[in-house]
Amino acid sequence: MNKIQGRHFRAEKFDFWSFFFSGLTGLATLLILGILATILINIIANGCQGFSWHFVSTIPKKDFFDIKTTGVLPMIVGTTFRVLVMTIFVIPVGVITAIYLTEYAPSNSFITRIIRAAVNNLAGVPSIVFGLFGLGFFINFIGKNLDVLLHNSSAVWGQPALIWASLTLAVMTVPVVIVATEESLKAIPPGLREASLALGATKLETILKIVLPQALPGIMTGGILAVSRAAGEVAPILFTGVAYYMASLPTHLSDQFMDLGYHVFVLSTQSPNIEQTRPILYATVLVLLVLTFALNIVAIIIRSNIRRKMRSLH
Amino acid sequence: MTEISLPRIAVADAGPKAAPSAPFIEIESLSLFYGASKALKNISVTLGEKVVTAFIGPSGCGKSTLLRCLNRMNDLIDSVRIDGAVKIGGHDIYGPDVDVIELRKRVGMVFQKSNPFPKSIYENVAYGLRLHGVKNKSELAAAVEKSLQQSALWDEVKDRLHSSALGLSGGQQQRLCIARAIAIRPEIILMDEPASALDPLATARIEELILELKKDFTIVIVTHNMQQAARISDFTAFFYIGELIEFDHTAKIFTNPAKKQTEDYVTGRFG
């Protein structure tokens, strides 16, 4: 009997197609990993040459193409601040929109579907278009009118500035936060909302005390994705705030700023001597990668702290 | 069930309107529509105070829907429309001046699937009290302890009040939900198949608890389990496709129902 069963269950022949497709998926994965490894190894290996404490802590003189005197401190500061200011705007707006869509809006009405489609389309708009939008709306419309209202003799708000670049980035990344928040709100069991309402809580109390605390890690995920996307973007800040060169660090929201991503573009297109600039370029790219990574790590640590607190208790 | 002697049942009115001694919840020609479809058809029944009333019937008969009319949980569904009246203690809870928050404070609910908040055991019970403005710490602690004791959970959790409610077993979680509901001292507790997801032992504990709670609260329970209805309820209402077929003392429903449909259902011939 054993013999019969053994014969019955033994694989009859080599299955070519399943071997082929599992191999194909493996190869595709390897290809991606290979590309990523090549980029990282290339940048780290070449970037280390120009990388030094002096490099990250120096405000460069006008000629920043000389490896001995240049530095990227203003770019680090500029990129960090535009991302942080963006986060301050994008998270509340994105979260409140997501709350409206999941908790208040009639779930399948025409208007809700229009809003959802608009959010998705916003995510698909090319980033240079956001840059132009920022210039037209924030600087020329809001900024200029603000100057008129405040009776400023010269343009204070009606010119490229840190705040406008950050707001433009916030408009660009808000769909990411909305979608991530919506997903985490939808994942909360409806039973929890019912339990709260049945105890005599209002809808607002239920959202603030039960729903939002639960959704916090998901909201953080949205924030992390927004930060990752925004940190390396150059196009949206091109017309709205970034400066080719500034002798001092930005101190005010209406100041312009230097930026790592834009500086990479400047170094690679404006240099009088490409060979001499190359180590600076590599080191700047390395700093950009490390900074993006660091901003993400901070957010991920905060999120895991929240998760741990939720598991072990309030 | 054993408390109710047969002679008393014999004199009870057999119609769907058989009124218990003290009318408390009066449902008057209540119809409910989900969009165009009618889920409850012209239901009139009067439930008594501090007794256990069971709603039984096959799935989709409207018993849970009717239960949710009593604390207006159906308000949350956009397509629901209601005709008729529900009076609790003489007040129409669908009247224009009714505060739904106040109503839900007076009419608590326990759900089929235990749904403790992902907070500590203590915070779960304290949630409703905090909502309704209790801030004093010793007052909160006393109320939490009382509710946990009343729901027969205190001895099991008193040493870990501040650990997560999600670490409790299914039966404990459901008793915690009961503690949470009674913490705000409602007059009525609605239970929507509270033991259907529990094992027999945990079910038995919930049933004991219900018999204990009826000293202080009016209980309306929806159940699929006919033995359960027979064991714990004083009155039973049998529903079938949105209609109230029969309402009477539980003993009468299970031993000598007036309608053939009821008899077929309780004897297991359909449903």
C-alpha cells in the first residue's frame, strides 16, 4: 500500500514553467538590488574622499567649486528646514482631509468620489507643475497681497522664500498623507467606534479619543513617505525659494535658502572644472542621502515608540 | 425560568401585546426601512422594567435591528427611516427634543463581538465615566471597581488593571465590555448576541452574570441560542421576517406557544 501511495504522490516530471517563473521573479529582484547596490557603493566610495567634518560644517565662500574651502552647511540647514516646515503643514491638512473622507463624507456619494479622484490625480501631477503653481499662487498671489496688506515698502513675502517652498512641497505631498491616513482609519474595527458611540460619546469625542490614537502609526507612515519624497525634490522649490548662493544661513520664514538637491544640480552644470568639482559633487550627494535617511530614521523611531506605547499601554 | 410558575403563565394574555407588570419600554407600531426595503413591520410590544427580555428568531428576522432602535444606533446608517414610536419611561426617544447622547447614557449596549478599546482595563471601564464628566480620581476608581465586581471580573483583573484589555481572554473581554456598559449606570442594557463568539464555559459565566444584573438593570438580549433564551429570560419575543410573531412569558413561548410558527421554531423544525 505504501508503494502505491508513494508512486501516486511522487512528482511525475520536471515542471519547466514553474521553474521558469520562480527564476524570473528571482532575477527581477536581483536586478533591482543590483542597481541599488551599484548606486550606493558608487556614491559611498567616491563620496568619502570629499567628505569631512569641515565639509559639512562650513558655509562656503562665493566660489564653492574648490574642495579645500567649500562646505554644505547652508544646504543641510535649508533642506532640513524646508522639510520640517512642510511636515508641520502637510500632516494636519492631510489628516483632517482623511478624517473627513472616512468618517464624515457619505461613503459612496458623487462628491466623495470626485474628491478621492482629485487626490489621486494630485499625486500624479509632475513636480515642476507644483513649482509653477507655487510661484503663481503662493508668491504672486498670497505673498504679494500680504505685502500690500502689511504695507511693506519692499517685497518681504512676495518673493521666493522658505515658507513658500515648504508650502509648495506640502501641496505636492498631501495626497501621500491623505492616502496613508485613510488606510489606517479604515483598518480600525467599526466595532470600536460603535462601542464608543453606544457609551454616549459624540462623533468628535470618538474620533479624538478612540480613532486617532489608533491611527497614529499609520499617520506617521504617511509623514515618513512625504518626507522621503520631499527631501530630494528640486523642481517644486526652483521658483519658490531656493537660492544659488547665500552668504549666511536662513533665519526667517521669508528668507531664501540653499538646498542639497539643487546644489547637486548647480555643481554638475555650472562648474568651471568638472574634474576638480567631482569629489564635491559626490560628497554632496552622499550628504543628501544621509540626511534623507536620517530624517526617515527619526520618524521611524518616533513611530515605533508610539507602537510600543500602544501595545504595552497608555 | 424556574422562578416563573406555570399557573401565572396560564393567565397571561397570549397576544403579542402581553404586557409585563411594569411597562418600561413601549414600542408602538414601529416600522423600519433600509432604503426601500422594510426590515421591521409595524411592531408593537411593551417590555417590563428589571426583567430580561429575549428576542429570538432566524437570521435576518429584524431582532438586532429592533434592538438597535432602542438606543438609536440605527441613526448611524444613512438609509434608515423609522415610523412609529419607541417610548422609554413614557418618553418618545425619537421625539424632536431628544438628546441621543443622553439616551445612550441611559441605554447601554453590549455587542456580539467583544470590542474593548485598545487601552488598559481600567481606562476601558473609566471611558464612559470620563466622557460624562467624572474627573475625581477616587470617584473613578470606586466606580471602576464596582463595575468590574458587578460584571464578575474584578478578582481576575484587580492586579493588572493597568495592563492592556486586549490581553484578556474572549470571555473576559466580553465581561469587560459589560463592565464598561454598566459603569455609567444605564437603566437598560441591550445585548446583541453577547455570548455567540464564546465557548460554553465563558457563555455560562455571561448567563450567570445576566441573571445577577437584572436586579439592577432592565435587559434586552438578542440570541440565536434558544436554550440560552429559555435559561435567562423572563419574557421572549419571537420574530420572523420583520414581524413580531409572539411575545409572552418565556416559559409559555417554550412550552405552549400560541402560534404554530413559534412552536416550529422553538422545537427546531426550521430556522
